[in-house]
Amino acid sequence: MIFKYRDLEEISKILQFNQESNVWEVEFESCVDLEYSKIYLEPKEIWVNPCRVVLEFFIEGVKAFEKVCEVYNKEFLDFEIGKKIKTIKIYMQNYEYFSICKLQAYTRKYKGLLVSITDDGIGVRIMNMLVSMYLANLSGYKFGFVWRSDINACGTDDLRNNLGKSYHYDILLPQIESEEYLFDSKFISQHSYTKQIKRESKHLARNIPLSKLKDSLPFEGSFGWSYQDSGMHISGVDKSYLQELPKLYSQIPFSSHIVEIMEMAKIAVQALQDFVALHWRGGDALYSYFIRSRGNHYKKVMPIEIAFFIIKTYLPKGNLIVFSDDIASMQSLLEYAKEIPTNFKLCSIVEFLPENLNDVDRIFFEITFMSKAKEIFSAGSHFSYLASVIGKGREQNFTYKFFDEKMQVEIILQYLEKIKIHPIAQAFSYLHLYILKRGERDFKFLGDMAYRAMNLDEKNSLYKIAFLDSLIKQERFKEADELLANIEKKGEFYKVFCECVLSRFQDIAQDIFKNAYRGSNIMKMADAIAQPCGRNLEKGAVERVRGQLSYKLGEAYLQSNLFNMPFRLLTIKKEHKILKKLQKKMIERGEMNPPKPLHSFADYFEALQMQNEKEFRIGQLIIEADKSFLKFGFLTLYFKCKGF
């Protein structure tokens, strides 16, 4: 059973026996939400041999469903029901007589549970618990939590298995401990459903209104809802909810050991007055190949140049403590910042750490210490997010929000490669520049950034894709084709492209499809990524190209004589415009599905070739002439088309 006995209350009922039919009947005063029932059987010789007992459940005289169970050497039967019930009939399948000593029926004390479930690091888990507690209080559910003793590696197994062996990174990785290590036993007894509930999407509360959370369950008979996010993903909740979370955090009864660690941090922080906390996350978010090759670290990691700028700005005004799971980079950052003139203290949190703390103890010490800062700066880390929430009831200063994109670019360029850090960490600064500047479409600059990142982190397919993008955008097709020819692990390269790039930069895929005929290796890549892009078995791309205005105009030009050509072209243009307007209205009204991408059809590459045929290219020239000043382009159209 999912629910604990303390979550349920017994319902009054009438238990009667019908001697004529050998049927026991349970009658409730009204329809009840029956959650659980337990039937105590009279010990008799009949239960020594396997028998079948039938339970029929009725609502207002209408049979809703039945359960058949095997009884063999049992003293009782118990059932999870989770439905509205008025009457229960119980009998043996062969209609022999049997005796029931006692029957207990239970309903929920609450409408259900709202359970915190996630398998990420401690920062995410505790934030998830706090938001779940808040939502449970707000919507009338009982708060529960699931705390697995293993952590979701998120593709970092290779990093974990080789750290200190073939990978010589001086970093800390996310760690976890059991719920017994972290929480008070009474709290676990009351609120833990770790053994009963699994992380599943069917009961997930995400992107739903608060009214739905309050008024309904995800499905009939559900225990309630699970919440699997660290932020607020329920609409209709007041944005000030973060201000309530420090109170909820103070209500979590941690184990005596963790409380002792927190007290150590509170005593240690008294050595400082006010201070600014800077959290520079590296660790798995930066050095895990899986994470960094898919760009998942873009907003989780702060470029070290921005970290230095924060120190330079705030250190002259007060104390500044640096927190990081990248020990080597943190030391380099502090060493470079020594030249900043100041009367205040600059150091790492390591200076305050007690001896003999394990990794999880250290996490709670650092979060507690950081929560006392007057300001916290970090990228998208839940470690510092939790510290800011429990300390100030608000978000930390996310650097990607605190500084606008122009400012970020200026800071990175000013200090680029001045701080000695691992090449993988330095490559990230170039990726950051690439993404920040991509909207300006200076593809020469972007190519330089991608090329530098590619040389610093040679195994990273993401940087090769970025460089490929810049080459194609600059129409350097020969170099793009050669780049693809020299990639050794093409399967991994295509996989990264499909898992990461397609979801963020659709234009890169479109450019590859559009220019597939420019080189044999570009063509191979287009073919390899076409299936994940949504390629279907049916044809339709060729027909789509034939229906484009360019093709229709070019075809009409070639088939017409000099006298009727202007009228025919004008008619085609007007008809095409009317057709497009009609299609747009039909799509808006839901009468027609939006057209599928051209590359999603099996005959896509044939369609690409058609776009290079004379009909299509002449049609494009006609459209350009029509857009020219006073239509003067038509004066030279004949001579341009004559070449075809």
C-alpha cells in the first residue's frame, strides 16, 4: 500500500451475512472514497487448501468492478481500492460458506499526497522538497518525499569512473547520502514514500494551473501528484512564493549530524561581517563529455572572465568568498585576483572548512555559509540557488540576467585567456562568446571563436558543429566538406547534432539540407540527420517545390511566348498569393495542418536538385526583378535568363 496508516481513517459500515446465498455484504452510509480494505478471515480448515474469494463493488446498486483473489493459508485479505463505493459483496467462488471475523475500511484523511521526487544533486533535491511543501500546503495535499540513495549520473559515468586515473581534473562531483543520514527518523516515518512511489510521468505535476492541482487528481485512484522540478512550474502561483521557502526550510528536521554541520557553518561565518559570495561551478557541468558536448552547461557555468569581473567590482567594497567545485580553476582565479587593490578579505570557502567532512557534509556546510552572504552571484546552479532562497527568500544574481549580452561579451573579451585554467574550461568561454554573438551574424568572428574552442577541446563535437556552421554561412563549402571528411567518429558527431543542435539552432540543420549538394560529405551528413529531423516514408518534397512561386513562374516563362508571358506571370502571382492567404486562414482555424518541413520527406534530396534546375532559378530571377526599383529589373531579365 502506498499510504501509511496515519494517512487513513476508518469508515463506519454495516457488515451482514446472507445465509441463503452465503454472501457477506458491506453497506456504507453513502458513497465513500474507499482507499483500502482489510478483511480478517476466521481460521478454519477451508483455508488450508487454495480457494478463491470474489469481491464485487457497487455504486448505487450498479456493479462497478470486481476482484478475485486466491486464498491459501492467509489470516486476512487486503485491497487497495481508490474508487467511490457504496456496497461490497464478498463470497467464495464456489458459494461455500465462510466466516469473516472483522472487516476494516479506510478512506484518506487528505485528498492525496504531493510528493517530491527527483534524483539530482542535493541542491535540486532540497529545492524540490521546499517547492513541494509549499504547493502541498497551498492545495490541501499531504507533503511526501522520495529520496533515493543513488544519484542520477546524467551521462557522467565516464567522468566518475576515470577521475584521478586517466582524467586528471581537480574537481568535486555531486554526491548523495541516504535519507537516514540526512533527516530525523520521525520525519522519515511521517513523510517518506521512498519504498512506495517511483518517479513516473503519469502522476507528474508540471505546466498545469493551480486550480487543476487543487481540484483533481492526475487519474482515478491516483495517490495524488508528484513534483519533480526545483522551480515553480504551476501557473497561478504568486511570484512571491520564494519568500515563504525559508520558513519551510527551517521546519525540515534534519538529522542531528547535519544540524551539527550547519551550526559549524553558522559559527564560522561569524568571523566575517558582510560578504559577497561568488559561486563558480565547474565539476561535472564543465568536464563531463556528455554534458559539455551537448551544450547543457551553457547557463550552468559562468565564464571565468565574468567571475573575475565580479571580484574586481565587489572586492574593493567588502569581503568576497569564492565557492567552487573546480578546485584548480578557483585557485587560478584567486591568484590572478591578488593584484586587485583592497582592504578586504578575498579567499575560498576552503579556508573555513572544518576537517574530516565528507562530500555531503561539505555541501551542507557551504550552503549554510553561503546563505549568510549579502549578495550571491552564480550562473544557473541550484547549489547557490538553494543558499539564496533559504537565506534571502529570493533568487541569486544569475550572471546571465545580471549582465546584458553586450556587457558579457565585453567582459569576456577583456580578460580572455588571461587566467590560467584547464583548456576545456577555456573553450567554454569561446562557446559563450559564440552563442552571445550569433545573433549579429558576424560569421567570420564566430568561426574564429568556434575554431579556437575546437582546438582547446578537440574531442568535443559541439565545437566542430559550430565551426561547420560558420563555414557554411560564409559559403566556404569546400572547407566545410573537408572538415566533415576528417571527422573520425561520425556516428557520435551526428548524434550530438541531433540531440543538441536541432533543438536549439534549427537554421544550422536547414543550411545543411539546403546546401547538401555542395559536397559529398555535406550530402552524407544531411542524409544521416534527416531521419532524426523527422523524415517520413512518404514523398512530397518534389511536389512542394513544384508548388513554390519560383518554380511556377520559371516554368511559365519557359512555356510562354513574348506576348502572353506578362499576363501569365501576373496571373500566376495573384493566384499564388490568394492560395497562400487561404492556406494561412485554414491553418489558423485548425482546418488544415501546418506544412511539414521539406526535409521530412523521403524525396527531399530530389527536391534539392530541383531547386537547382533552370525553372526554379529563372523564377527566382523574376521575383527579384519584381522587387526591384520601379521594376527596372525586368529590363535585364531576358539577358539573365538567356544563360539558362
